[in-house]
Amino acid sequence: MTVRICPEPDRFAIPPSDGRQLLPFYRDVFEAVFVLLHPFLRPTGTPLERFLDGPDVDREHICRICEAVSWAQVQQLGSFSSLAEIDIALRTQIHGLREGFASPTLAGQLQSCLDRSGLVQPVEGCFSELTHDKVLAFIQEEGHSWVWVGDEFGTERKLHWIDDLKKPDSDVTVGRRSVFTPDKSLLWTTHWDSHFAFVCGSGRTIDRMANDERFEGFRCDRDTEVYWSLQQR
């Protein structure tokens, strides 16, 4: 029987895998990487229980009835010492960390904070509904009108007009997806066990995103890994 071995995926079209240092992974492809933290959600027009159990909680609905709550706000509300503790708490809740790295204490601290404040945590491995159109607008501001949308493994991709992706009924970017520009200069992607996205591009582009008030996150340094919170523990 012939063993089928897939070719190496294009790094301009995929997220980094577990344990990777980000800048070395994208070396010779992108100069810089921004960790875009996905905001927590506060339902304002629907009782929290109905929001969580609702069958039609799509992007349009979420953007209409929820406001974004930053990680910095959650840090204050939950008395966390750092954003890294929030990331560890989130990963622990989804069983995304091995024993010895997980922290049930931090996970419980986060859950208590969410319960007290009426907040919903972001979903791992997917783009945030609340930053979705903002990132697409940023890509347009960088001079792009089209993007490729592909799967997380780089095996499938389709070209889309950016404004079409902003339409309320568009579900093209739902799930684990990567979005990249035709000239391969900009990538927006997610990692399956992470509550944030990566935006990769030139140093100038990433500096602009880092200084943009629409986004919360940080620019990676040479040693930043996918599991950056464990490095800061």
C-alpha cells in the first residue's frame, strides 16, 4: 500500500503548531506577529442563560446584544496578577494544558469572576465575533480588497471579496480558519486551543495594529511561543 505524505503547508497560510516560537516559525515569511486577544462578552439585551442556550447565537446576534470586555478589565475584576494568568485559566477550563501546567485554582478564580460579572469567555480556536469586522477593516486599510480564506492545515482555500465576509449572513470565516492576502503579506489565523488570534505581517503593519485602540494584545518578541502564558509563569 502506498503511503500518502502531504507536502509541507505554506507558512503564509497556516497557524503555528503547539510549542512553536512564533517568529522563528514564520522566519523569511513574516517580520512580525501580533497576539490579538479575543474579548470576553457581556450580553446586554438578553439574559445570560438565554444567551448561552440560544440556538441562533451567530455573529450578527452577538454583535447586536453583546459588548466587549477586555482582558485588562477581567484582570481587574478577577484580581489576576497578569494577563498570563487569564490565559492559563482559560486553557485549563478547556483541558488544553497537561497536568503540571494547568491551574484549577486560576480556572476557578476566572469562573467566579465571570459568574459575578455576567460575562462569557471567548471560544477557543475561532475568530472573535466582536473583532471580526474590525480586523477585516484593518486589512482593507492596509490596501487589500480580497483575501483567501483557508482551513487550518492549508489544504483548502477560496478567494473572497472582503466586504462580502462582513455581511451578517456570511459564515465563511466560522470555525478554524486562516485569512491571508493574495500578495502573502498579511495573515490572520487562530490556534485550536487558544483564545486569541495571530496577525502576521511586516513590522510596520504590526506596529500599526499594536497602536490601534480597536485591538488588545501584544507584539511578539523573539522568544514568544504559542503558549506564551506558561513562559511568564
